[in-house]
Amino acid sequence: MTTNRFCEITPKLQQLSELSKSCAKIDPDSYAKYDVKRGLRDINGKGVLVGLTEISEVSSSKVVDGKTVPADGELFYRGYNVKDIIAGLPRNSNFGFEECTYLLLFGELPTQSELHDFSQILSDYRTLPTSFVRDIIMKAPSKDMMNTLARSVLTLYSYDDLADDISLPNVLRQCLELISLFPLLSVYGYQAYKHYHDGASLFIHSPKPEYSTAENILHILRPDSQFTPLEAKLLDTSLILHMEHGGGNNSTFTTHLVSSSGTDTYSVIAASLGSLKGPKHGGANIKVVRMFEDMKQQLSDWSDEEEISRYLTALLHKEAFDKAGLIYGMGHAVYSLSDPRAEIFRSFVEKLSAEKGCEKEFALYATVERLAPQIIAKERKIYKGVSPNVDFFSGFAYSMLGLPVELYTPIFAIARIAGWSAHRLEEIVENGKIMRPAYQHVCERRPYIPMKERSC
């Protein structure tokens, strides 16, 4: 129970909320009547076109005999297939995220010297202002790391003499700084919270200039700063797979939307963070992990497919876990037959499960991966195929890396800030009008009633 009286839900507040609810309800039939694409999607869930971009492409269909049919999902960064990019990265290097960030921002794959110089720029920016950790991060730490991250981003505005300058060179400078600082802001925020609220030992490791983004995350997070090559490679791969996913996903569209108003970079990125925090967007992998924790407790035999099938069916019938009727990690708004990110990630997760001695747990994931689409197809009327999405494996991977659940969504943000930056720059270069989609008004007009004539 809260001790803050301003947080109390009083009977009067509850009554007012019911009034708010009653006047906010829209007749579902009105959406069809006025041909409104609710949520900017058509009846099949496909997004409504609202803009053009060259940054990335999310593909889930192909044309056969003049008809569009579902196809295995593909993801392209600046025209390059992400599968090819990851397959072509050096095995002994963990700078894939940096290489792809360069690609998203500047349109071309870097040469070795260009990547070296770019990584050096990011390393030079990976330094917080003097006393920022003490005065900002350590004071009043939040239990939610996404709020901590957003607060830190907004506070950095005060440290920037050119905060409101939205010229392209200055915005690029701001974006590069934020890309570099997100790992520090996230991990330090987590360590501060654990220290002050849970009494955990406080340690603050400075980033190493020779380390990649993925390597520095593991270095500053772990007390002994140690990690294996496979751990760093998996995290680097995860950052690549999460860094960009088209202009229409909720947080990236937020980046375009808020940028179109002409506001500063810090306000834009804070708004995008608020979007990503939502459990329907960036927090989905946490739900997957917790679902599997419940599943492992309920199952007597992790290899019994009949028992697993019964549990999955119970999920859909709202009889298990959170009773939401969902099998988390299954399905995607765009992909149907397959999510390429999940397919790429799967092989790395399998290798790490062997290194960590988690083969039995991976086998359970693999069984659910195979059975869930069959059960969903049997139990539900679906308009397109269902397959595992990237969240299905990412939470399991992060748990094997020893990443705390509180940092799962911030890790997503550490990756996605690269995509947000590319889209912000694209919006500024295009210099379009402020975005203002229309809403159809459906309330009847009424004559005004003076106060003395209103009934009690």
C-alpha cells in the first residue's frame, strides 16, 4: 500500500474515472462506417502508408502470378539483407553494431578505416559530464530503468550549449553522443537503484575505449568485468537485430512524429523511450521469460509434448500464467511465416545454451517454438501465419548472459537509438510539414445548458 496520499485512488477519483470511461467509449462499428484504419492498420493488420524511407525494409510477402502471398520474413538495412550482414561479420570482432550504425546513418557499409574512425568517435563521446552520475543518476533512482534513461536524456539537454540547434551537423553530434552514452545511462541507473533500494554493492566501471558497445555493456555491468567471446558476439548480434525495424514501428514513428514539430533531439528521444517502454512494444521479451518460468513450474516433464501442448492450450483459454489468452513471443504485426531476426538469433542462442549448460531449457523453447503455431492455428481464427518473433529467444538469451530483467528493455533502447537517430536525421533533411493525422468526430452536437438548469 502506498504511503503517498497523492497516489491514493479515492472513491471520488474512482467515480470520476467511470465518467471518463463512459464518455471515451467509441462504437466499434463506427470505424467501418467511416473507413477509419484503427491504429493506422487495415483489417488484416497491415500498416497504413504515412511516409517514405530508405533506412530499412521489413518484408513478409512476395508476388506470385500477380498476387501478393505470404513469404518468409526478411529485414534489410539500406538495401542489405541483415542475414548477409551478420553472416559476413568477422568472427573475432564484436563491432557489428558499430558497423550497422554507420550504415544506417550514412547509407553505405564502412571500409575498415572508416569503421575504425567511427568507432573512435563513439568511444570519445562515451563520457558523461562531470558529476552527472553522482548528481543525476545516483539521486532518486527509479525502479524502472526506462524512466531513468528518459530522465537522464532530458537532463543532458541542460548540459548542451546547442541543445535547441536542429541543424544537421549538430543533430548528428547529439545523436552520436546519445548512441555512445545509452549503455552508461542504463547500466549505471540499474546499479544505483540496486544499491540504494536493495543494498547491493555499488561499483562503477568506466568504459574501455578499445571495447565495442556490446563488450562495454558486459564490462560495466559485471563486477569482475569478464565475458566470453561468445557472450559478446551474441549481445552484439542482438543489438544489430534490434537496432532498426522500419519507420512504422511505434517508437520510430514517434521519432518522426515529434521530430516533425521542430523540437530538440533530447525531447524527441525521450518521447521515443516512452513509447518503447510500453509492454506492447519493448517489454514483450520480459513477458516471454516470465511465461516460461511459470511453464517450467507447472510442467512435470519438460520433454513431454502432450503436457506442453496442454499448457499452451490453457494459455489461449486464459487458464494459465497471466490469463491474458496469449502465448507470448508468438506472432508479429508484419511477419507471418517467419521472423528473420528470430531465425538468426536462434543459432546463437543454441550455442550459448551449450556453453552455459542450458541445453534442457533450450530444448523446451524449441518444442514450444514448434508446437505453439499449430495450437494457435487450431484454437484461433487467424488471418496470417504465426511464427516465433525475436522476443521469443531474446529474453532467454539475456537471462543466460546474466542480464537483469530490469535491463531487458533498456538493452532494446541501446540498440534502437541507432535507428531512431537515422530516422530523425531523415525527417530533418526532408523538412516536411508537421504531422497531423485526422480523427473523425462522431459526437452529436448539443445546445449549451446553463448551470441553473442542469439537474443534480
